[in-house]
Amino acid sequence: MILCSTLKMIRNLVDPIDHRLILTIACPQKREVVMVNHVWGLLHHPEREWYKISEEHESVSHLYAHHVLLLAAVPVVCALIGTTQVGWTYGGSATYKVSLANGIALGVAFYALMLMAVGVVGSVIHWMARRIDNRPSRRDCIIFAGYIATPMFLSGVFALYPVFWLCVLGMVIGLLYSTYLLYKGTPSFLGISHKQGFILSTTTLGIGVLVLEALLVVVVLLWSMGTDHSVVWHFFR
């Protein structure tokens, strides 16, 4: 009760008009179920889920509090466990572990970068849509970016067993499904025509979505640099 009251007070100070989130804090279990449903819905029936998300009219802070903050932790936590407890391998018998201190430091840094990347990609989408008549708001674009990143965040589970080729495969799978969500969600969530949406989606794929994927790649590369057998030096020595 004390925690809920404190969170409620903080939320009132930060965004007093977001009544939806105030109700959410009063009933956290219900909101967590909704978040999980969005994840499942985006993976199982994305077009229908996009319409459902658009009807919620959530705020950016709500998106971060109940979706991005949780899912962005998946690749970080999995990579921390994999690299410190299991150890890196390039497919051979030798494994190379990262120290716990290095793993935590890198994890915190890239967790913050991934959170920032969602906002950056959303702002890029908003900027690229400037010539569209029914231009979506920056808020909608950031929310859109947060949800299309869902498969890429989930692909971080491959880092629990950090074989280099397996992690790359996981990233590719995440990118491909994020691309699918991008093309499905542009007309369904942003309300842009299929023709204009295709152009915007293609541009976003080339500029925006790859930013998030690049961050995951950097996590893999630099996490391995916590050892004496870095992935970087393995290929460029």
C-alpha cells in the first residue's frame, strides 16, 4: 500500500493528466496482464493487436513503465548470465567468461542506450512522416517504435547460451519479425495509407529499426571484450 501510494504521488507530479496510469498503479496485476497480452498479441496476431494498442491512447511514460523497461532488460540480463556463468564460445570447445563487474557495468550502459534508442527511433519516424497529410504525433511514433522493438528485445534470450553464431541468428530472427511488425503497424497503428506506409516503413527499416539491432550487436561485441579473447580481436587480429 505504501509503495502504491508513493508511486501514485510521483506519477501525479510527473504527468497529472495521465489518469490511465494512475488507475494502473492502483491495480498493477491487471496492467501486467495487459502488457503480456500485447507481447503475445504482437507475436501471434499483430494486425489485430495494433488496433487494440491504438485504442488505448497510452502515454510515452506509460509505454516505458509497462513495456520497454521490462523487455529491454531481457537481453541485458540474459547476456549477463550467459557471459559470466556460461562463457563465450565461437563454436569450439573453449569458453571465455566475462568478470561479473565488467558484465554489470556493460549491462547498465547498454540498458540505458536501448531505452534511449526507442525514443530516437520514434523521433526519426515522426520526422520522416513530416510530409504526410495525417502526420502521426511524436508520442504515437515513439510508442510505435517501442512495440516494434519487442521481437528484438525478446531475441536476447539467445544470449543465455552465448555461442557467437547462435546470438547472431537470434538477432536476425528478431530483426525479421520487427520488420514484419513495422509493415503491419504503419497503416494499422499510425493510420497512414498502405502506399505511404510502405514508403515510410521501408525508410524506417533502413534508418530506425536497425539502430536497435545495432545496439544489440554492440552489446554482444563489447561484452566479449570483457575477456582476453574478444570477438573483435578474434576476427581482426
